[in-house]
Amino acid sequence: MNNPLKYFIPSLLMLFAFSAFSQGDKWWNEYHYFGSKSTNKSSLWGSFDYQLKSNRLSNKILNEAIFDGRIMKETADQFSSENSNSTTYLSGGIMGDLWFRTNRKGAWNFLFGFGANDMLYSSLKTGLGQIYLNGNGPYEDQELQLGPSRLNYLSYQSLGFGLEYTNEKFTWGVSTQLIKTSRYQELRMNSSTFYTAPNGAYLDTSLDFEYYSSASSQPKSSAWYGTGASVNTYFVYQNKPDGAMLSVQLSDVGFTTFKGVNGYAITKDSLFSGVEINNILELDDALQTNADLDSIEAILGLTTSHNSRSIALPGRLRIDFVHPINEKLSLAISARQALFLGLPEFRLGMNFIASRFIAFEPHLSFAGFSRFDYGLAVSSNPADFLQIIIKYDLIESQLNASNSTSQALYLGGQLLF
């Protein structure tokens, strides 16, 4: 091994900068992409995972909203043709972990790690997105369904400790994490509708929603508005050293508690047909005939609160099956599910080990928060102790942003001692 420090130091900085695959990902990634399984070594592994996925919102809409700060009218008009009664799924953000595994004599090893999760998950009636992007003008004489709709946003960081048991055929691990929550937003829109009469003669609305939000005055890195705990566990089975491998993981199952969050709720049926004004000098009286306009709350029936609140974390279930075809080819089949959110996502990848130092995996996925996506993973083994993986799922968004609905990028690596 030639001067390992020249690789070790920059690689270590890279891993800490990007902040990771969860514990169980280590084994199937290593076996699928590199054809090995380093149970007899200590290791440090981590990754950065960015994703922005939707089954209906195009990459062009998402890019303009996030990177430009505004959505152009011609872009938003593309969304008008969607079925208002359908469901629009959206997931977006970044997540990762950085974990260290010891190599002790015997079957048990210690795990130490930290992680970051900054993710939004939503399941919205398409009509709610349409009226938000385009206003009610294009939907004259239509009743738009606004609910049921759900939106959850959490930003939290974690510090964890765990144990891993390994024998010849299986590996089992479990860890607990202390959670520091820096942001929280949640929208619950129940059965709600919005009707615009012909020529805008009147609006007929039925609203039933709740909205909760933590404070946001401090930077995410230092803010500590909620405290909680979570559990990760995984099981990896491989009957023969060169045979098929099955990995099952359950991640971020836990809760976080806030001393106080701002809450807003409306339950109201309203018919708005304008205001009759017989004398402009009596405008105040005309406005106050049906409602007390001393506050917006009185007009809308808005109630506010500031109470303590506990919420469940958006846990994740993942199943991976790796089947080696020969010394050069390996097939990976995956299923992923955000617990109680969206649909399961399925992924298929065929890895080709071109040489001892590099391998390529074209892959495709479907369902989940998106529709149908494809990408390319490149893995490299530049030294005996260093492994790197890049999963590039930005091809669609760059080639056809108007008609594609998903983008993702994964950077991962592992150091072996």
C-alpha cells in the first residue's frame, strides 16, 4: 500500500463534508459494486443523498421554484392539464449519515455515527397545487378538490450508538439516535373544495385544515427546537460467501417533541359574492354587515394555538436483494417505502465490473414519489482501503426538464482499516 495518508486525509474530509448510507447499506453496496464483504476490518462510511421527486410536477417547475425563486406562467400552465382530483406526490431534500464500525475479536462490533435529514414529503390533491400555481381564473365553473392533502417537512440532526452481530451467514445491527430538530412544518387539509362561478360571480369554498410550524429564527445548524429519539435496525443474510445477499433495513423509527409550536386551524363553509356599496362614504358599514373585520381571524374563522407537540419521524423501510451472475455482473433489486407516506419505489440495477478499479451500473426505478426514472452509477476502488460510489440520476432533468419529474444524486464512500 503506497502512502495511504495521501488518500485517507482528503477522503475523510470528503465524507465529513457530505455528512450517508445507513448502517445496513454498507454491506449490500460493498458486495454489489465491488464484489467483496469486509467483515474482518474496521470501516468508516458515509454518503450525501439529494433527491427531488414527483409523479406530476415537472423538473422545470421544480427547478424554477427552488433555484430561480419564481415559476414562469408558461411553465405553470403545463400543470393545468392534470386531473384536479388526482394526487400529486412530492419528496425532496437531502439526507445522510456518517458511521464508524469497529473490528473487535468475536461476533460483536460497536457502531458510532451521526446523521442529517432535511426532507419534505407531501401527498396533495392536484387541485390544491393548481390553484396555488395558477390562481382560480383558469378553473371557472369548476369545483376543485383541495383535500385530503398532507405535507410534512422536518430538518433534524442525530447522534447515534449501536451494536452489530456478525457470523458466517448473517449480520444483524441496531442503533439508537438522539434527535435534535431544527425545523418542523406540517399541513393537513381534510375534505375541502373551491368553486369559482362563471364570470367570477361568486366563490363557494369549504375549508378544513390545520397547519403547524416550529420557530425558524435560528440557523438550522444551531437551532434546537425539538428533541427526540429514533431506532435503526437491519438484517443481512448471505448463505454462501459468493451467493445471493438479502438486506432488510428499518430506519428513523422514532419521535420528536416540541415545547411549543404555532398552530393554525380553519373549519369553514363560505360563500363570497362581493360587497354592495350604496354610498362610498359608508364603506366601513357595508364591509361590517356580515362579519367583524377587526381581525383576519374573525373573517376566516381562524383559530391559533401555541402548545407542546410530539410527532412521529418519517421512518423508512428498505429491502435489497443482490444476485451475482458471474465475476463481472451483479443484479440488484430494491424496494423502498417511506412509512405511511406515498407509494413504494422499486429499483433495478445491473452492475458491470469493468476492471479492479471501476464498475458501471445502469439502473431504473418506478413508482414511489415519481413515475419512471433512469440513471447511471459509477463505482471505483482506487486503493485497497478506499471505495467510492456515485449514482447519477440527473440525466432526465438535463435532457428533458419539461416532461421528466425526478432528479437525484448520491455520493458515497468507504474507508477500510
